Amino acid sequence: MGKRCRRWVALCCLAALAGAAGASLGRAQTVDSELWGVDNTVFAVARLGDTLYVGGAFRRVGPCTGGAVALPKHGADPRKPFPQVAGYVYSIGADGNGGWFLSGNFTAVGGVPRYCLAHVLSDGSVAAWNPNPNYVSYGTGGLLVAGNTVYVSGGFATISGKPRLYVAALDATTGEALDWDAHSNGLVTPLAIRGNTLYVGGKFSRIGGEPRNNIAALDAVTGEATAWNPDAGGGVGSPTGDGGVWSMLVGDSTVYVGGSFSRIGGQERSMLAELDLETGLATGWNPNVRGPGTPYPFIASLVRQGDRLYVGGSFSSVGGQARQSLAAFDLPSGLLTDWNPGAGARSHLPEIYVMRGDGSSIYVGGWFQSIGGQARNCVAELDGGTGAASEWNPDPSSVVYALGIGESTVCMGGTFRSLGMVARHNLAAFDLRTGRVTDWNPNPDGVIVYALAAAGGTIYAGGDFSQIGGAPRLELAALDGRTGLATGWSPNPDQAVRALLVRGGTVYVGGGFRQIGGRARRYLAAVDAATGAATDWNPDPNDGVIALALRGDTLYTGGWFWQMGGQIHRSLAAVNALTGAVLPWQLDTDGVVNALAAGDSTVYAGGIFQHVNGVDRLNLLAFDASGGTLRDWAPSPNGPREDYYTASVDVLATRGNTVFVGGDFTTIAGGQQASLAALHGVSGALLEWDPKPDQSVHALEVSGDRLYAGGYFQAAAGLPHLALMGVTLPGYVPPPDTVSYGPSLVFAPLAPNPARASALVRYVLPADAAVTLAVYDLLGRRVATLLRREREAAGEHHHLVATDGLPAGCYLYRLEAGSLTATRKLFVVP
């Protein structure tokens, strides 16, 4: 019967995950966690079969990892289970049991709401530990685990419900703030402990009840400052001259400190010094680290391995010898060694923010593009003796600020959102079966792709470019959906294309052009899909057209024009799609129409406006598709996130009586919901559906049981999503007890059923496949993923899954094996 595979799947905290799904999503939908994203903004999406085509302003695409990953020491693929972090991670501390404490600037971990601080357990679940510091612009910073106490620092003023300025001590089990209160008046970052003394650095002038400049020793029990007072200042290259302390390494009798100071311990010391633990005075060791750096030179990390002290930051020389941001000293002699990894970076000196030692290796993180003789982006493993980079190469998309070393794992945090991103310039295609980017790569030049339309096997792309698909094409092209090559179709508009719509043998085009398809056409044209020639159809608006929608033989147009066909039509007009005649009805807005969508009998328009024909309509309206009568439908999206002055609706889509609205807003239909919402098409009521993108949405496509959304967001549903997501439609529930798309996939009933403590999952694969096994509640919310695209051989497979953590009720176990799917019910009893 083929190879038999047995795996125990532990779900010790499934109940917590189930509750977290409800808390983080709020309303019933499931967001595809496997779909890759882009490194900037998506303005257009179009689906053709199992491929999603994406256009916008971006340079790379990749998996959505979030701001922290756990990696094997000798591999670059993230280890699972490890929850995705929606935001940035600046510090990592091992909990001593295989888990990690995280601090940074994030809003959720693994879909569980956590603000700036979280505890990830060894099994990848998120602990109940939740100190919840108050809002701060730069999140938390330093983190130190000492027994059952976690010392944290950052920009907070309250934490765990108690007033604490910049630094606090937390119970490692409960997250409660301890009575310890050092009450700093400025930023605290490095933390180091020896016995009952906590050493701190940063930028402050008072801490622990005493005046202290940027460095202090605090009683680890009371938080009071001791008499130790090295008094750091001066500021190497700093415009404020307040030279902070950014790193500390405590030894038996001395402490090494690094920062941006020029004076410390009563001596002139540039960025790096050794201080006496009793007196606070600088020793005679003077390594003489010098800049220049950007924005100013500094030392940010110190690591000791054996008799060597490794130093990282942003500097150009040490003791008169050239060193690019990394150096090592022989501790017995205090002399600089020849260890010189030669880090390199674009435009200015590399910046090393974190180092960790592990045996003969030194792991380094920061901002650089080469190091140790190899191309390495922002993180590397270096030989502690030679400085050579190993083959380990995770390739994060941005800066690495934090590293934690486990027995076989490297935990990495920073401002990155992806690993191993692939080059794609403004246009890409993703396989919806795997979520990964395909080889399709038309590689347009220019600034942006604004619009996409799919028809047959062709992808039409409009924007601002002059080369695409291997051929010169000005602003508009037809691309082969398989190869990405440009077809012979070449209308060559003279300015950017902003909107596309294909109907039969005609491509309707809107934008800022005045010439297209060999003829004078202002801002709106119909182009023959075979020849690329402009047809006689010519409504002739007097300014830009950026939105199109079609119903029957009527083409609805939106933009910033105020005339259409010589008649007054302010930003909204309807045109006969066959003749180009402008329909007589009139709906004039006092702003811009960015988006249109046609329903069965109603057309919806969104943009930036306050009135229509003198009637209050804020940014969103509906009108009768036949007569143009304004409907009593006014959801009034408002409250911008990104634009300081105005909210906007940037894209609309419909499915039946549901209207999907995307843009830059925080309230709609009387509810608090941001950037993406589903409304009832007749009443305008807000539906119970909220994917929670964290920033604006600019593109929508409804296809099958999914809505695909693109924009500027970096997270949705409490998980990282890089400007792109696929989300189930309102009311979606996986089909119960069905086998679809292939009877050869056998998914046996779960047993026992009902289950109390555990159940056996059994299935037979007809061929080798990537297998996903997920659990949903009856509202369609995914409460756990037991297997995630794990490669399994053809044949029978058994998995014993724990159920004792689930609340009593009915659950749906959905099995995906390649393109085959099946679902089984399981009842859980107390």
C-alpha cells in the first residue's frame, strides 16, 4: 500500500489558538497564509485560471515571513512551527526552555494580538504572557531574561497596567510588572546583569532616582541607582553632543561599553571603552575607534568568545587601521587582531546592530550587502578566526536587529518582512496552488503598472513604461499569459494608462493620453484587440479617466474630468459602449471618482468627494444603472490613515448583493473598520467580515470563493501580508464531508467521533503531494494548521491529533493535497 507515514502532531494550546483566531479576525473569513507578497505597493490584480497577476510599484516579491523567523543553523528555510510577527522585532531573549521572548514594534504574533512584547513557546504557540505597553512610536527596545524576571526597555510610559518610564521588570510567567521601578527620563536600550546589579545604557540624564548621563548601575531588586557613575557624553559626530551608550558586556571586574560617546569614565574614549566595575573609571585600554558613519559613527554590539572581543557598529578605523564596522581584539593584550570580514554596503558605511557567538562562529546582523568575502544581505555567519562567511544565507529583505542562538536554531528579528525575495519589477504572477511566484516576468521599465485586465490567454497591462515583455511598448501592452512576452499589439498611447476593460474584441482604455492607436483620443478610447488601432468610438472627455465599469452596453467612466462629449459631467458619466454617445443623465461630484463597480441594477462609485448634485455623499455613492438616479445609499467612509487630510475610496468590486470597498479610511457605514470592508448592496450595512489590513487597499478582484486584494498594507488578520492577500468571501464555510476535484484522494472519517482527548486522521494520497491539514470552526475561521504544505509520499498516512484543548463543538478538518481537497467533520466533547 505504498510507504506508510506516521507523525504525532502536537496541539497543546489549540484552545488558545481558537480563541486567538476570533480575537484577531473578529469576523468570519480566512486569509490565505501561503500567498507571497511584494516589497512596496500593488495597484492592480487580475486572475487567469490558477494564476494571479499583480501590477504596481515594486522591485521584489517573496514569502510573507514577518519580522521574526526561526532558522536552522545550517539552513535558510524558516522552521515551523514559529508564529508570524505582524511588525518589527528589535530584541530577542531565550526563555531557557526552547522558546523566545520578543520585543519590538508589532501588533500581533501568530494572529494573536500582542503589542510590542510577546512570548513564543518552544512548540511555536504564543503564551498568554501579555504586558501590553502603551502606545509608543518606536516600540520596545532592550530585553534581558534573568531567571523569572524579564527586564524590558523602550519608549513606553505604562506597561502591564502600571506606570513605568522607559524601563521595567516583568514576571516571566505572568507578564505582571514587578515593583522594581527605575523611572528613567530617556531612552534605555542595552541591558546587562551581574549578581544583583543591572547595568543600563541609552540616552538619559536621570534614572533610579539619581542624575546619570547615559549609563548607570541599578539595584536589580529596588531599581535604585548605585554610586557607580561613569558619566558618558560628548557625542562622536552627534549633532546633539549627548553621546549615548548602545552596548554593554559585563565581565568579572570590568564592563566593556560601546556607543556614540567621546567621553566616559573620566577619560576621552571614542565609542568604545573598558570601565572598572567598582569605580566606574575607564581603564587604560583605548582602542580609538573612528568614523565617519551614517548618520554618525557608533558601536552597537559587543561579543566575547574565548580571549577575543568582537565589536560591531558603524565605523571606518580602529587604532589607525582600516576596519569596516567590524573588528576583534585580543583581550589579554588589548591589541587589534587581523580579523577583518570587510563588510560592505550601498551608499554609506555598513551598520552592525547585533552579534552573537556560537562555538567558532560569530553571527552578525545589521544593514550590509556583502561580508566575509560573500554577498550577504543584512545577516551572516562568520568564522571567528578568519572572518570568512559560511554558506548560511537567509537573505532577509531588510535590517536585522536581533539574534538569538538556540541549540540548533537561530532566531532572527528585524524590520525585514521576507526572506529570499525574487526580483520582479512592477509586474509578477503567482501560482494560487502554492502561493509562490511563477517564472512569468515581463520586466517592464518605468515607474508603475496601474491597470491589468485578463482575456483569454492574454494579460493587458497599462501604466507608465516604455519597454515590457522584451519589446518596446509605450504605456500599454498585451502579454502572453504563459510566457510574459509582448504580443504584436501596440497602441502606443503618449501618456500613462490608468484603467483597462476588455469586452469581446475591444479594449477600453482610460488615462492621461491624447494619442492612442494611431489617432487623436483624449483620455478615453476603444482599441481593437486584434490590431491595436483606435476605433471610431470617441466620447472625448476633457481630462483624465481612471475608472471604468461595464453593464450591458453601457460603459461607466470616472476620473477628474468635468466634460464628456462636450456636455458637463463632473467626474462621472455613462457612455454607450457601442456608439460612444454620452447618456443624458447627470451625477456631478465635487471631487474625483477613483473607482466604479456595476451590480445587477446598481452602479457604485467611490473616490474623494463630499457631494453629488448638491446632496451629501462622502466618498461613496450608488445610482440606478439604467436611469442614473442617485440611490439612498450612503456608507460615508471617512477618517484617513495615510493621507493627513482626506479619506478616499480607491477600488470597488461586487459579488451579488455585496459591495467590497477598498481605500484609505478608518470608518464606514457607522462602524470602525479600516481600508477594506464588505457592504450590503441595498441597505449599505456593514457586513460581519473584516480582514483588517493595516494600511490602504488599491486593488480588488473577486474570483471563486476568494477576494484578492492589493495595496500598501503590510499585515492583515494579525499576520504579515505584503501588499497582497487572498481572503474568503463573507459567509464562507468549507464544505462538510465532501471529497472534491478527484475521487482518488481518500479521506477516512476521523475516529473516534465524537472525540474527547485526541482523534486519528487517516488518508490515502494517489501521488506524492504537498499536504495541508487545517481546522475550521463553523463560522469558517481557521483555528489551527496541523500540516502546512509538507511533502508526503503516495500511500496511506496517519496523524494523531490532540483535541482536548478545543472548546466543545463541531469542527471541519480540511485536507489539501496538491489540487485535491476533502473535508471531514469532527465533534469535540468535554
